Amino acid sequence: MGYVAAKGGFDAIRAAEELVRTRQRESRSSWLELDQIIDRLGYAVDRVMGEGGLWDPELAARAFRQAEGDLIEATHLVRAHRSTLPRFGATRTVDADEIDVLRRIVPAFREPPGPQLLGRTLDYTGRLLDLTPEDQARNEAVMAVADGLTDTGTTEADEVADHDIDRATRVPGRLLDALRSMDAVVDRRRSDDPDPIDITRLPARPGSPRSARLSAMARAETGALVQLWYRNILGPDRHLHEVTLGEVRHGRLPVSVEHPLTGEPLTVGHVRVTEVEAIEDLDGVDEDRTRFDVGYGMTFGHNERKAIAMANLDIALARDDGSGPLEQSVLLTTDGLDASGFLEHLKLPHYVTFRSMMERKSALRSDRVRQARADRRPVAVSDCEVTDLSGVGA
Amino acid sequence: MNAPNEWALLVEGLGKVYGPGGAEAVPGTGPDFGRTVSPSTGAIVGCWDIDLEVVPGEALGVIGESGSGKSTVMRCIAGDQTATTGQARLRSVDDGATNLFDMEPSARRALRIDQLAVVYQDPSEGLDLGVSAGGNIADRLTAAGWRNFGQIRARAAELLARTEVPLDRMDDPVGTFSGGMRQRVQLAKALANRPSVLLLDEPTTGLDASVAAGVLDLIRDLLDETGVGAVVVSHDFNVIEMLTRRSVVMHHGRIVEQGLTDQLLEDPQHPYSQRLVGAARG
Amino acid sequence: MRLLELAIETSNETARPILDESSKREVRRAVLTAVAVPGYQVPFGSREMPVARGWGSGGLQITLAVIGDDDTVKVYDQGEDGGVNAANLRRLIRRSEEVETTTDARAATIIQTRHRVPEDELIEDQTLVLQVPVPEPLRGVERDMNELRRMHAEGDYAKMWVSLYEDIVRNGVITQTTGYPCLVNDRYVIATTPIPRWDVPRLHQAKFLSLFGAGREKRIYAIPPHTDVEPLTFTDVAFEVEAIASACRCGLIRPGGERAAYLVELPRQDGTSEWVCSDTDWCARQRVDAGLLDPTTLVETEVEL
């Protein structure tokens, strides 16, 4: 209870909210179904899951729809939802070698151990805007479904099954292992970071172990990582080399928990991930010039540009070892919600602070301060007692 | 020789190895072997077995070519680098009972406020070039607890006047100053809190001869006036001759000769010293 | 703790809280550390809130974490209870927790604020929760986080003093506006959110507890009751609060008058201005007390959810 109606602002935000709701509910176009978003706008859903740090295609699609296609906003919805949920356990650490690949390319070798599997990618789709008339395109899609050429009810599992490839192909060896057998890479494995740092519990800050950096990059905003990568390749910072890519994979990984009663591992589902290994040419004075080193990137969903940037930044961070500003840039400036939220907070009322700034401007113009500036003229020699400095050190 | 309780700075057995091995890297390096790279570990032995003693009001010279280890010695004493082994003591710290190398890094850094000052060859190491000359001195004074603006300004002006920096430049960023003027501001800043020991690392290298001569005159006067104990590191015999009474010659990370500076210049004993003096006097 | 036990322990949740109970415990632990070490910035695993980073997500987490059954909450922004951001935060808190709200600072046990300290003199048992956009007071003079940590650890604030020295040298006066750096308990320098300098003296030896939440930067710091808070100033250059040269249009608050308050400017197109108290509820109460305002016309209508 108080004397001032706190209702003005409340009414205003209610009205703004109503305008949002009206357009979302009363649009003349038909209702956008979640399965449509998951099927047809998969890259967007994957980005929301990756940057949101939460694997749940349906929730991500819901967020994407509610955010009207704004990826940062959708990520915000997913993460804020995550904050409402109790964390009652952690999954077992996933073994990336258990991946079921949907796509795997190894640019570093013509014929690497295991397959070169182009899989589903937009890379070679011709990149010409499809101008098929809407009616025709829709008809073709309907016909295709009728002919059973496509299964509109594609699920994650079906997608894997669609690839008519045997298990050995889908679970290929790892190029890094081959490079190790060839004694072509330095061994940087260490044992002091056994359990991944949960960056939602412990802020990832300079000095954090590698697992925290990798987690931070896995959740980072895609554009921010790409920009940071490019800035360090071409821009003034120059911390990065262009790497040669060892592995670029997109596939499914089983997720397991320890059974609460028996303690046995129990597979509870799968996540799709993009995984990248980036081979770095070591050329530092104190580095082993005769060998390579490898950076690592992994993120939820299919997002190769992010995973590549991440892998390249990972190896750059290892080589930099906290000596330069790169670590701080990666850990503190690449989170999409941090950057956007802080940018947009400038829209909040700032009239109390601005008043304080106006006051200093008038103070600077006042006679009092003008006089103070004049009085402070560089001290003339005659103004101060110039003694010799004897006794200094006594 | 001076009585042992007179020193202001005492260094014993200082060694610095860059790279693996520590003391094990040392055999096979030094003047006798003509190398600083350890044959066993590949580490670089920056300096080893260094003993120095400076009494109040005395300047000790450290001469050597670049790569001789003289700057390593200075940086280990200053705390800019971590010594591998040895001791350094200041009379003004626990009456010399504490080995500086055993101190916590924070306590070590605090010595730089008012016990142990450094003037670097590169002014950007000792100064914030974006800050005014007065502000650079205010940095040291406020670190020592000064909180009165007027007094800070008066002390800064006094120091700048003494180091012959025109006071109408006092409020200009040091980055706008000439090289010689920057060194004068560095000296003013270094002496701000009356340290007991001053380390000078090639203080006039890179300056024009006439400017360098002026700065050297100033340094000599300041050393006389303040009674500070100083270590002057230089490759330049003129600098050493002008500022120091005693000096040591370093070669491949070791002291190869020491003595009174003028005797050392007149009659060097070690072949390396002879070569060095010969080249300088040539 | 095994997974099953944890699941049972955390299953007793209320309807639609925006921060889960174990996260609240974590925030409370950080708050306790912050109170124990006044002015020290305690890192915490800041969660994403339904408001964006920079919009009070840190203050909101603290408020949600420290609310108890008997608390009454006031939320205001720029001194105004009726602003859009204050209204939104108040609504979120009421949706999440069963808690009473008020606009009267005297009646509130928890006051979440952005940019102001209430004009009312707060007392013991009141907690001020300040939303902090930039918790690092030294960022203006140093960007490297390792060096910043060292400076705080060693109490090495010389760079800050130099910046104040340079300010006076260049400008004849200290031009720092809001968020004035203060030394807390003679140990750590803090950023005073950005509250105006007007509010800074009221943090010194205050009876109330101040909690500062920076959600984006994931830090919490505190000023416990009866703690020294000294603005960094030279002994011979007085700390200046904002000069208030005009009168509030209410007519009661004027320069040299009995009561003083921080005023904000309402400019007109012709270059002249009107002035009003920034603390709107306080101003209205002054008018009621002076018989200038009929209280019944202004009683808050209960906000629906």
C-alpha cells in the first residue's frame, strides 16, 4: 500500500503484451504447428537448442514460434524456462566415439580411415533462390507425400534409418586417433579437468579449465563466435591461424544416466550434435614444429559453422594459454543473451543517471569550476618549494 | 670492503634458468663453455652464481653485452621475473632478514611502492603514457597512501622540477614527451617515495648523445643527493664510468670480473673484460 | 546425493516459480558470503530470468532468493513505482512467489531498486536490493580480468586514484556522475550501481542491508548494516552530490527548504524545464502530510496477475 498508483506502467505493459498476443492468435494465416517448425525450420530449432543449452526440439520450436522467429529471444525463453526446473541429476559423460553419423567429412585426407559421407548438407544445393510458384510447389509436395517418396512424419530416429549405411560406417574411427598413430600430433591430454565444469553453476571466467571454455562456446551465439573467429583471422587481433579440418561430423549420440537403484548406466535418449576437430600447424618458438595440435568443437544440433569456429578458437586458446585477451573475449563476450540483453537495456529509463550527467555538464560550465581550472594552471616553479631531494632514501 | 651490516641491497647466489631442469641445466654453460644454452636440457641459463652488494649512496655497475644476463639479474631483483635460486635482501625490509625471493608476490609487488624502484630503458614499462607527468607520480604517491590533492601536486611538482621537467608540461600526457623527458619523468616517479634502492636498466640507451649526457648528469646528481643505493645496468662504459664507483662484468650469465670501476677500465684482468674495454675505447 | 533422493527432495515445487529452489539456495549462499566480506564481488551461477540480462536479472534473483513468508516487497525504477520496468518486475515476483507488494518504502521489508535509494530513511530489518549493470568499479581504468582480480586482492587502487587526480587536473572538478566508486569497510572499492551521488552518503553507516546483484556479470556484493562506505575523494577536494537548484512542482521541495530530495528534469520544447521529485511515492506522501493531496484519490489499486 502506498500513495502512488503503480498501475500506469502495469497498464502499459499489459497493453503492449495484448498487441503481441493479438497478432500471434488472431493472425489470418493458419496456426503454425510445432512439427512444421521442427521439420521445416530445423536449423533454427537446432540453433535455439544449442545456444539455449537445452536439448528439446519441441520446446525449442515452441520458443521459436513464440519469439516470432527471433533466435535470441527464443534462446532467452528456453534458458529462462530451464531456470525454473530443478536440477536433480547429471547424465554420465558422453563418449563422443559412440556417435552415429549422419554426415562426416574429413577435408585433411582424400581417403581417411572410415568414410567420407557427405550426408545432408546445404553446401552444394546450388544456392539459387527457388522461384517455383507456390501452388505448384505445394502440389508437388502433396504428391510426393501421396507417392510415399517422403515420410512427413520424420522423426529423429527415422532420419538415421533413412541413411542406408551399415553401423561400421555410421560409427567411424576418429581422425585424431589415426594422427596419433602416425605420431603427427603433440599429446596435450591432461588429467586435471576430469569432470566437465557446469557453467550454469560456476561462471566461466578467465582461468577456468578447458571444459568450461568449451561449454561456454557450445552455448555461445553462433554469430558471435563466427565474428570472433573472423576478427582474429583478418582483423587487428590476429590470434588465429586458419586450421585444416580433420573431422566435421553431424550425428546422434546416446545419452545415459546412472540408474538410481542399480547404479547401472541406462540410455535415456539421444541428442544430435555437430562435432569438429581442427588441425593446427604449430609454429611458435616454444612449440613442437614437427607436429600438429588439434582443437575441438561440439554443439547441439546441426551447426557446422559454429562448431568449426569453436574448434579453431579452442586450439587458439590452448596456444595462447591465457596470456592474451582472447580467453576473456571468448568467455565474456560471446554469450548471445548477455550481449543482447545489455545492449537492449539501453532502452530502459535512464533519466535519473542522465540528470546526474546534465548536472556535471552545468558544473563544468559554472564560474566556480572555471575558476578552479584557472587556479590549477600548471604549478609555476615559484609556487612550490623546490628543495633538493637529499634525505630521500634515508 | 664494507662492513657486512652496511649494505642496502645484498644479492647472493642468484640464478635464473629459462626452461626445464633448474640447477641441472647449469653444467656446461657459462663463459668457460661459451654458451648459455644447456647441453643437457636445452634450457637457457640467464644468469647463475650472481653475488652483489650495494651500500647506501653507492652505485654499482653491471656491464656486459646484450645477452650477458645483466638485465635478467636486474629483473629478478626487481621482481619482474622469478629467480630460480638465490637470495636478495634489502636492509630496509626486516633489517635484511627476509629473502625477497621467499616473499608472497603481493608483498613483493608492494616493495615497489617505496622500497625498491626501477627505471627502465623503455619508458612505457615504467610509465603510463596516457597519463600526465603529474598523474604518473600521483600513481606512486596514492599507492603509498597520499590522499591530499594539493600535497600530491606539490610533491609531484617538486620532483619534476628537480628532474628538470618543465612544469608547464606537468599536466600533459607523458606520451607527448620526448625520450629524454620521459626518462626524467621516470626518475621523478621512481624517487617519489624515497626508495632505499634504485635499479637503472640502460637508462640512457636509445637517447641522442647530448640528451643522454644531460640525463646522466641528472642521475649522478640525484644519486649523490638522495643517498639511494643504486644498481646501474648498461652495455655502455661511459654510463658505468660516469655513475659508478664499483662494477661487475657479466659474460654468458656469469660475473667474470669485479672491482673498482676506474681500475677495471684501466686494467681489465679477464680476457672478456679486456676485449670489452678494448672495443669501447678502440 | 543419489539421483532419486534429489528428485524426491526437489519435487515439492510451487505453481510457476521462475527460479527453482536449489538455485535460490545457491544465491543465498552467495549473498551470505557477500555479507561476510563487505564489498567483495562474489561470483555466482547466475540463472537466466524472464527478464533480459541488464534488465534486473541479478536483482531479481536476489529478491526471489531472500523473500520469506512475511515479506512485503517494493519494486521501483528511477524512483518511480509506476514505470514499465518496475511494473514488469513486480508482476514477475508476484507470479512467482506469494508475497505482498507495496509502494511505501517504509512498509517494505525488501526494496528492489534500479538507480535510486529511497528518500525515506530506511531502518534495520529492511533490505535494499540494487540492480547492477556493471559491478566492476575499476573497469574504466583496467580491462584485463586477471589484473582486476589482483588489484582488488591487494587493495591496489592507485589507478583509480590517478583517474580522479587526472579528472581534477583536466576539468577542475570530479566529473564522475553516477555509480561513484566507494571504499567499503576500508577494504574493497565497489561500484555504487549507478545511483546518483546524491544517494551515496546514505549508504554510509546505513541501518539497512544493501545487496547488489549483477546477473549478466554473475556477481553479488553487499554492504551490511552499519558499515563504512567512503566515496573515493581527496581530503582537500570535497565529495559533491548533485546540485539541486530548482523546486519540485509540488512546491514543497525547494532549494534551502526543510526537506530535500533528488529531482529530475522535465524539459519543455522552449528550453525551460519543470522539476519533480524522482521518488514519486515519497513526494506524494509529503503532499498528503502537508494537506495538499487527498490520500483517498491515490490509493493503489491491487495489481491483478
